[in-house]
Amino acid sequence: MSYRVCFVCTGNICRSPMAESVFRARVAEAGLDGLVEVDSAGTGEWHVGEGADPRAVSVLEEHGYALAHTARVFERSWFARLDLVIALDSGHLGALRRLAPTDEDARKVRLLRAYDPAAGHDLDVPDPYYGGRDGFEECLEMVEKASEGLLTAVREDVEGRVA
């Protein structure tokens, strides 16, 4: 059975698809792509059915990442099939934990930047949507740094299942 990770932001067109793309690449590089499934969703319905923000796609492509994406809303029923739900900021963290049907499900929700030891106390990935391209570059940098620690944690969980 696959280990499943879902990244969640507000509209599912900027931060969470960027995190999905980066983490999927890290999983593949680690040889875990057959064992770990990665996707993303949003907390709201604003962009359902749309592709990722063109600025996010452009920044990802320039850094060697691929992204085929259609925005969707995170559904409460998904907790049952997910191992980790990765929130991109503290607002998402709170919304997802309130949505969780059980305490066990609420414990599956974590902040992405909590996996970056250098992040300090501010663990939010700022929303680049209303800014310029530099915000998307900053988002990518934060996602890349945190993805290394997240990959280590996921690898330990996956290896613990196989052992």
C-alpha cells in the first residue's frame, strides 16, 4: 500500500501545486516513486477546475520541475486514505485540523516548513498570488528547503512499514 501525502493551500493554484511538484521530484530521485503518492488540494473552491497559476508553472519549469495540475478542494473523507496532510501556512493548518473527523486524523496535519530546521519560528509559506514573480521564487526556495526534511521523515515511515 502506498504512503500518501497531500499538500494544501488556499486555492490550490500556487503554493500547494508547487510543493506537490517539488516533493514528487524528490520522491522520484530517492527511488520511492512506487511507494509514495503525492497530490495537492485547496481549502476553498475559488479555483476548482483551473490549472496552476502561470507564474508558478513558469518558475517550476525554469527550475526543472514538471507540473500537470487541476485545482480541487480538500475533502474531509480523504483523511482516511492519507498518511500526511501538509499545510502551507498556519491558517490552513487550523482549517484542516478542524475538518479532521478524528484526533488521529488531526495529527496527520503538519506545516511544511516544520520540516526545515533553518525556518525559525515563522513556519508559514507566504502566499505569492497577489505579488510579483519574486514571491513565487521565494515560495519555491522555501518548499525546496523543507522538502528535504519531509523526504527524510516520509522515508523513515515508508521503511518502517516495509520492515
